[in-house]
Amino acid sequence: MLNAQLTESWGEPNKEFALTTCDGWGYKSPPFRELLPTNPLRPMRGWFLIVCLLCWNSNVRADALNEFPSAAANSTPVPWAIESLTKDNAVQAAAFPGGDDVVSVPEDDLSGAAPEALDPPKRAERVSVSTVETSAEPEIDLRPPDFPLDGLWNEVEPSWLNEMIDDHILLWQNVTDSMTTVPRGGTDFGITTLGIKFDLTGNHGPIWLAGYFGWNFLSGPSTAAVPAQTYDLGVELNYSKQLNELWGMCLTVSPLFATDFANNSSDGFRLTAGGLFTFQADDVTRLVAGLSYLDRPDLPFLPIAGLRWAVTDNVEMDILVPTPKLAWRFDQNEDREAWLYTAGEVGGGSWAVERENQLNDRMGYRDLRWVCGVESRQVSGSRRVLEAGYVFDRKISFQRGPGDERPGSTFVVRWGRLY
């Protein structure tokens, strides 16, 4: 049997450990020891017990390392057994797992340590591979473009892909958010249109609903008496989606009431619609095919066909019917892109009007335009344009009464935005 007595000296800066052994029976009385039988192996029994205890201590430490494998792998010494402090609280002893030494550490070195750093190491948690979340690929943002709200100019609204915006505006739009003037000049007819287009559903793609109002000021024609003003009032339901890496689709349906408000018959109601598909032939070429239904006696529908070619990073060419276009990018920053372009398009409209003798009729106007302008493509997705050009092949037609006319050529100026 082994007894150990631990003696601490409070006057020294370090702890002192003294180990005193007794004989196998634990008695120190010299008279009693003289009565014990003499055994030559008695001096070795104490050392034999010490060796056994050391072996048992090594097995316990091995079991502890198996229980806390992360502690064995951690090379940073973390104190987990703090002995009692000295009288002056000047030193602090820390034992480190994996070693047998007792190290004295000044108290100042541990005063700023977090409480968690003084705790024994915890069991490492197993992480299941099936529970690890992987980042999903970002979805394509197809929300309709819009201007930032007043007071929120520092916030950037999400926008479509540029290709989807450009494809969508190929469909016929009864009213654009712009002011367009085709002056009469030396001809028999002129028209100025003030258009307002607004979003009704917010930025929630790929389906969105827009409303619009167009105010048309007519000058002429000289062959028939028509009201000086006509109006377009309607809504527009749109759907645009990138079906996969190659195919895209754009659809639109727009019921409207186009009239002078003197003829309030069913002549003023029209239902326009359109759809197109796109196919990405290669990295720079996209094929386009579709149709716009206008519900007009003078122009029932418009086909859309051709290809869009990105010649370079700064040059784009649309070989399309009925809107060919050549554009060159001359400026770019984080908020916008600036493009110069030249393009062709079809213009005009159709309205229910009341003629002389209270005759209800439908009037249609059509022209061809070749324009040059500058376009600012915003981060929000809108297209702000300022353009001017030549107007030719003009025609005025009536569904019921006489008065068809072909005015002479003139010019056009437009300022506003498209999307």
C-alpha cells in the first residue's frame, strides 16, 4: 500500500510537490517496524506499485485520446485541468492533453482567454454528407423592366436578360411610352401621339400586366371630315420566358378601345395579340419567327421573321421583317449602355370615328419609317430613345365610306422609352 503526501509552500513563486513513501504496512513507528519480519523484497514493493500505477495511468490517457480524437489532433495547447493558485495568485498551472508535464503559466497570459478556451475538449460531431447543402444555380430573372421609384434612385431594380427585352419589343405595341410627332408639313395629313404606359402588377415575371393610354392629335385629311382627336385605352398581358438554353418565347394579348368617343359602338373595340419564338443558333446568332395580329381593316397582321446577329461586342445587326436595325455601342458604364442606331419600322393605328351625317366608320393610318437615333439601355431594363427619320408610303383608309388618301412623305420625331 502506498500513501502520498502533497506539501505546498505558499511562500515560493512555484508549487512544490513532495512524495514521501512508507513501508508496505503504512506505519512509521520504529519500534513497530522492528517487530515486523524481515523481507528482502519489501523495499521493492513500493516501486512495483508505482510502476503499476504509471501503466494504469497510460492506459487511461490512451482511452481519453480515443474518446476525444480532435483533442489529439489539435496542436494548440488548451488547458483543461487547472491546479490551485498560489497565495499571491501569481501563477497558474495548466496540464495539456497528450503530455505528462505540468507547466506553470503566468496568470496574466490566461486572464484574457475566453471561458470556452478553458473547457475540456468536446467530442467531434459527425457531419452527414447528405445534409450538406450545395448552392443552387441562379434562376434567370425575367421580371419586367421599370424605373426606380422616386427617392429610391440608389436602388437598382432587377432586369431581364438583354436578349429577352430586345425580343419582346419586336411584337407590335399599340401605344409606347413616348411622344411621337409626324407633322403635316406640305402634305394633307399629320398626327401627333402622346402615349403613357404603366405597369399594373409590379415586377413579377415572367407574366406581367400593363396599362396604356394614347392621345392622338390629327391634322387632316382634306378628303374626309374626321375628329381632331382620337384615343387609345387598353391593357396588355405579356408573357416572356427562356424555355431552355436554346429556345425562348414571348407572347402578348391586348384588348383596347380605340375611338374618338363620338363613335362608341363596337367599332372601337379591338383585340390585338402576338407571339414569337427565338432559337439560339450559336453564340452570336439568334433566329426569330412570329406574328402580330393587329385587328385592323387596313393591316390585319404583321409577320416577324429573320435573324439577330451580334457582329462584335459593340455592333449588333437585326436582319428582320418588319424591323431591320443596325446598332453601334459607343459608351458603357455600370448604369447604362449608349447605342447609336438606324432602323426601319411600320407606324400608324386604327380608330372608330364619327364622320359627317353621323356615319360610324373605322379609320386606319399606316406608314413606313426609316429613323436614326440614340438609345440608352438602362440597368432597370428600359430603353430610352430619341430618334428622327423619314416617313414614306403613307396611306389613310376608311372601312365604310369614301375618303381613302395617300399623303406625301414627311418626317418623324420620337422621344420616350420602349420595353
